[in-house]
Amino acid sequence: MRTIKGPGLFLAQFAGDTAPYDSWDSITKWAASLGYVGVQVPSNDPRLFDLDLAVSSQDWRDEFLGIAAQNGVAVTELSSHIQGQLVAVHPAYDEAFDAFAPEALRGNPQARQEWAVDQVAKTIRASRLLGLDAMATFSGALAWPYLYPWPQRAPGLVETAFDTLAQRWRPLLDLAEENGVDVCYEIHPGEDLHDGITFEMFLDRVKGHARANMLYDPSHYVLQQLDYIQHIDFYHDRIRMFHVKDAEFNPTGRQGVYGGFQSWVNRAGRFRSLGDGQVDFGQIFSKLTQYDFAGWAVVEWECALKHPEDGAREGAEFVKNHIIRTTPHAFDDFAAQDADPAANRRALGLGV
């Protein structure tokens, strides 16, 4: 067994236009000052990362990694969540997701998708060139508007959506194989891959592709009322990335999983800072350690109530306190005996 690496911090929720969140140098210093030893980097945010230079310039990559190391953190993974979302967009969300693409591509879904595929491909290549073996992403969604089975779905609708999703991702997964990088889909509502069953549906269509893997985030399972502990038992061999994020679900006689179109503060299910929600992280860290999870424990801060700076500061210590330093030997080794076949036979009444 290996000791989980961390704590790491996903920077997407913190990048901004004011110091210390507005540059790679200052945000890595800030993260290290809170006790983080790793940072996960959104590949779409030019304040922190230049994806084109990451692919084309060794000097830029050396400087990027050098600044992180000098400031006391490692780069855990790159994230292409935003670009991955645009690999597959149902027309109902065209206008909303246009904001994720360059202005020149807005109103042109085909051009937007082509740009997104290129961005994900560059994130795969950049990951390899930076010495990383996994990257985070969203799958995008074509079937999501039809999640609830009323009105009745047309026969073959969901199958066509997943067939198309697999067709769009298969070349990217093959590229990931060429580059030795796992594509870790965050299993997330709003994506067609939002639970274990939908991940399996996708995996079947990409023929069990070795590079199609999971980013495990228990907060999204709490909000779906899914057994997030058993999920690890089912999918541990595909879980290659871990977001440490808390949530709570408090249904009432007035609302449940769907939230009644309320704001995050007023929903039955809402994200919380680490330790303020209902996720049993003791069990999660134990399960992942048991299954020899080799990756990072990366804090993704989202909370309907708490200030992000407080959540980030508390999160580093929270993860430190949950990482299990694995034992180099069994606890009962002190009573172990040397192998003695003859003694074993006598103990079983089998003679010699």
C-alpha cells in the first residue's frame, strides 16, 4: 500500500484578478503558505497557465515547474473541465456554455466543439511534457436534459447520445494512451457521466479503454444519495484522481434531491467546506488507502456559506489529518513464525 499524496489544492475556484490569486508565482506562494504541497491547475486560465506555450516551449515548461518548486508546491495534475464540457453540448445549453469559449466562436457550436477537442488534446500533450500521468476533465453532455423519464424518452435516444459521446472521446483517449496519460472524468451532475452506471455505459462504448478513468468526488454522490463508500469498492481500479470536497443533504417535506430551483444556500443538498458537511472522509481515506490509490488528495473548495480563504486554510490541515501513513509491516508480525511444513501437518493432526 502507498500513502496518499497531499494535501493539494485545485486552483480553479481561487484564480482571480487581484493578488495573490492573479499570477502563477503569487498563487503558488499563497497555497504553500497554507500548508499545501501540491496544486491542480486549470489549463484554461491564462492568469496561471498558457496551454499553447506548455505544448510548444521547453523553456516555458521549465520556468513554470521551477516557480512551483521554488515556492514549495508540486503540480499534481492539469484540469480541462471547461474545455471537456464543450466536447458535447446539448443545444438547450448552447447559449449558457458559449461563455466558456473564445468570443469569436460564440454562436457556432461546431467551431466551439472543434476548439474544445483541440484544447483537451493539448492538455493531454502538456500533461506528458510536464511529467504528469493523469488529467482531469468533464465528459460533456448530450442526454442530460432527458435525465428524468418524463416525458417518455424516445426509443434509442439515450443510446444514440452515449454512442456519440464515445465517438467524440475515443480519439482523445487514444491520444492519451500514446502519451501515457489517464483521462479522469469527474463524475458529476450535469455531465452524461454522472454516476457509476453512466460511466459503465460510456466505458462499454469505448471498449473498456484503459485511459478512461474517474475523478472521485464524494460531494456529488451525497447530493445524488449514492453510496459513495461502496462506489470505491466497485470502481477503485478506475479511480485515478480524488477531489476532497464536502456536502450535506437535508431533505424536508418541501424539497429533496432536485432542490426546488432554489439557490445553493436554500437547497436541501449543498456543498460545504471540509468538515462542515456529512461526508465520512475517515472511511474514504481508509478505502482508498486499502486499494492502493496512488494519486493526490486535492481539496476542491466550494461552500454555500464559508469564505473561500477560510475554507482553503482549514482544508490543508483537514487533509493532513486524514492521510494515512501506511504501515511497512503487519501489526501481528511480532508473533510470526518461520514456515515449518512438518509442524503445520502436526497442528492439523495429519502426522508427518
